[in-house]
Amino acid sequence: MDIERTISFIVEQQAKFETDIARINETLTRLNETAQTHNEAIGGLVEVSRLQSERIDRLDQSMAESYDQLARAQKETDRRLKDFIAQVSRYLASGNGRKRRPGPPRTK
């Protein structure tokens, strides 16, 4: 009789093990599905990050080019202003810019 109880115990344990292994396999399947979903989401985030990085790089390049154009335009403006000031100074120094003496208005 001890043998029958031992065999019965072994059969019950085997059934429990099979049930436990089935539950573990189900859990592993769900975990794998969740991991796959997470990997896909991470891949999407990496792609969005890459696209944003490229966009920022293009904006940086555009801003650098705009800054260079602005700096060149500012230098040209400065040069032209200095030329204008020099012309006005020469004009005033030659006496052409002196004030008129009060007198009767000229008629044409």
C-alpha cells in the first residue's frame, strides 16, 4: 500500500508540475509579447530622436548661414556708413556746408 500512495503522490506532483510549467510558459509568452511591444516602441522613439536630431542640425546650419550673411551685410553697412561720413566731412570741410548768412530770400 505504501507503493500505491507513493505512486499516487508522484502522479499528483507530476500533474502539479505540468500545470506550473504551463503557467510559466504562458507568463513567458506574455513577457515576450510585452518585450516585443516595448522594443518596437523604443525603436520608434529612437527614430523620432534621429529625425529631430537631423532637423536640429539643419536648423543650426541654416542659422549659421543666416548669421554669416548678416555679418557680411553689417560689414558692408559699416563700410558704406564710414564712406558717407567721410563724404559729409569733406563736404563740410570744403566750406560747402557752411550756414548762409541771414539775408533776403533768393528768388529764381
